[in-house]
Amino acid sequence: MLILLSLLLACILIVVSVLFAWSPGKPAPFLNESGKVLKGSISEKIYVNINGVKQGMFIESKNKANPVLLFLHGGPGMPEYAFTQKYPTSLENYFTVCYWEQRGSGLSYSADISPKTMTAEQLVSDTLAVTNYLRKRFGQEKIYLMGHSWGSFLGMQAAARAPQLYHAYIGMGQVSQQFESEKMAYTYMLGRYKATGNERMVKKLEAYPITKSDGALNSYLSSSLRDEAMHDLGIGTTHRMKSVITGIFLPVMQCRAYTLSEKINIWRGKAFLNNSTDLRKQMYTTDLSVKVPKLDIPVYFFSGKYDYTVSHTLAKKYFDKLQAPMKGFYTFDHSAHSPLFEEPAKFVRIMREDVLNGTVDHADSHTK
């Protein structure tokens, strides 16, 4: 018994040592060919007072004079900066990218935040405050706004409220009618498992019928079964991701830009936002195509062909209905929910050649 306890303690010490080694807490600088910090570049982790709450963000660019892009992560409560380390995007070559971690999430998590203050309205207000911070800091009258998944729910509302602050809006995995999207995904997954004779997953899904009563979310939407089935069938976070552990948990824990306590706060924040707030309920019970039927700036929707996390079909329907001075819809044939990380070369080419130039030449559907 003593030997077993000693081995267990040794294993724990090794794991903790590895975690600390992975967690110096500083983003890597951009270096030139001589190994020195690239002149004019920026790679920093900072904390800013946003509407009375200390909130964290990463800002990266090889030239901080580049146009500013504010990235709104998904979730609620799932910062995505760590994924840029595992799946490099090269956005920093053309933009000064701000990966803000929203109130209650990751770097911006605090046990002192009251769940009652966590509303979509508050986070939209925070988005505008971060926008103005970036505009002032980098001396740019307008910036670009990109929302991913839950972030697209906030981004559309922020862009509608203050279009004068933005050159354009980019929606990746664009939310519209999210509860309808969940029902479509559930029906698709159940049908796929029946077709392949996977009785185990059929029984598990049928034990969690997807229903909604008076705006309340059922247990399926709060369970791990949803993510398990989506990733198993290639319709989740990425088309090729088969496990939340290897695809999400490990990239976060291996990201050297966070300290160990900050990494722990990512999971604390996600649990807080999912279990103690009504944010997901607000998204599931809102028809964004009705709430935001029009934007007064150019709009770009990027959607993975295999995306059922946020329905590719419903995103296209929203796009067709949306009024905007210019809009482009781009389908990524090898992606599910995260084209930026799955097909980065195509994504960045569109950002560089269409978005920055105010055109929709590469879109598979557009209006000018």
C-alpha cells in the first residue's frame, strides 16, 4: 500500500510539474530572421477595465498599424486564443487581432461576478466598450468585428447598435435560430446512428428527447451527450475532431500564454456561464433574424459545410433574409463549425482579398 501511494504521489507531482512547465503565462513575441523581436509587432496579454470589470485579452500583430480585428469567441465561456496556437491562422499578418475573453470567461473570470449581471445585453455593451478601447489605443476610426458561434450572437447585435464603429462584420458559424438548429442537429444525428446500426447511441439520444417548455432548456442541451455525438459524427467544433479532451481540453492546457491558474479559470468560467446564468437560454429563445434583420455595413458569413453545431442551412437562410449594403456567403467544404481553424488558408485569403478590399468576389452567394 505504501508503495502504491508513493507511486500515485510521484505521478501527481510529475503531472503538476508538466502543467507548470506548460504555463509560463506569456504569449510568444514575433521574431525577425535574427531572432529579435520584430519591429512594429505586438504580442501581449493585458487586462482592461471594461464597464467596471477587469477583463483580459490577447492582442497580436506583426504590424500594429494593421487594421484592427476584434474576435468574439464562442461558448458562452469558451475563449479561443489557445486554438490559434494549435491551429495557426496567420491573421496576424494582415490584422491587429484582439482576442478578448468576455466577462466571466477565461482571463475575465471572477468569482465576484454576480450571475444576475450576466446578460447578452451586458456583453453587447462590453463589446462596444472593447471596440472603443481598441479604436482609441490604435488610433483607428473604425475596426473589423468577427463573431464565432455564441460570439456571432453578440456581434450581430453590437454591429446593429453601432455600425459607425465598424468597417464590416464577419460571422463564422453564424447563429440565427439556435433552438431550431439544435433540433435539426438532433434529428440528423439520430438518423445517422439508426442508419449505421449504432443502437447504443440511438438509445442514449432517445433517452434525451429535445424539447423546450416556456423557454426552458431540456437536459439534452446541458449534457455531454450532445458534444459526444456531434464530435463522433464530424459535425461539431471541427470536422475531424473526435474528442473534446484531445481537441479542446489539451490545447488549452498546453497553451503557454496562460498561467496554470488562468487555465483553471477557463474551465471555472465555462461552468459558471453554462450553469449559473441564462446566457444560453437567451440565445436559444431568440430569433436573431427577427431581432437583427438589417445591418448598415458590409456583412460576411463564413460557414462550414458540415456544421450542425450552428446550422449551415439556417445561417444561409438568415443571410438570404438579411438586409445589408453588401454581403457575401462563403461555404467551407472541409469544415464543420470552425473554418478559421480548419481551412485557415482559404479563410485568410478571403479576409485579405474580399473583406479588406470591401468586395465579395470569392463568395458563393452575394449581393453588391
